[in-house]
Amino acid sequence: MKIMKLTINMRLYQITNIQENLKQRNFAEFLLKIGNSTYPIIQDTENMVKLSSEIIIPEGNLTDLINFIYPNLTENSGNIDYMVGKAILVPKNVDTEKISDMVMNQCSGEVQIYPSADMAILMKDNNTE
């Protein structure tokens, strides 16, 4: 059995704008630090972190957040370049599903669900011996 682990964010290599590539790379590193619990925690708290003002919205509701991150979503929902540089971070899967449903309801066209996998197991083909 072979196990394959993905280690390179290929999306970062598709951006030709150097400034945008640097922003994407820094954001990807930030997400990895959060995920790996290596991002600094606010002193005297169990698990709170300070976020840059560039990635937060000070007040409003969920619809305001979605409109802030995805302005003109309906018109741009088919544009992959529009979607690539945007993300909403949430602490729980239930929040992810709620936001995803709200965003998808604003997109035109038929919804396709593509499941992801954390690893791939390559099977030996018995017919190639």
C-alpha cells in the first residue's frame, strides 16, 4: 500500500501577479500556523489569537460578512479567479455548512459537490502483470 501526502499548495503557483502571490503565500502560512497550533495565543487565554485588522470585519451579521468577502457574488460566481483569493474562517463545521449554504444560494447554475480526501491509497492494478 502506498500513501500519498499533499504538501504543496499548487494554487499559489498559478498566480502570476507577484504581490497577489505574496499575499496568498502569507495567508496560506498563517492558516497552517493556526491549524498546527503554532500561531501565538493571547497571553492569559486558553486559545484566543489576535487577528490582523485586514482579515476581520468589526461588526455586522453573517450576510454582511459574506457580502464583504464576496462583493458582487452573483455576477462573479462563475469566475474562478474571483473565488480563488477569498476565504471565511470559522471554528466549527456547522458554521462552515451554514456559510457555504448561504454563499451557494447566491451562485447561479447547478451546484456540484466534490468530496475531498485527506489521503489517497494507490492500489496495484492486477491486470498489468
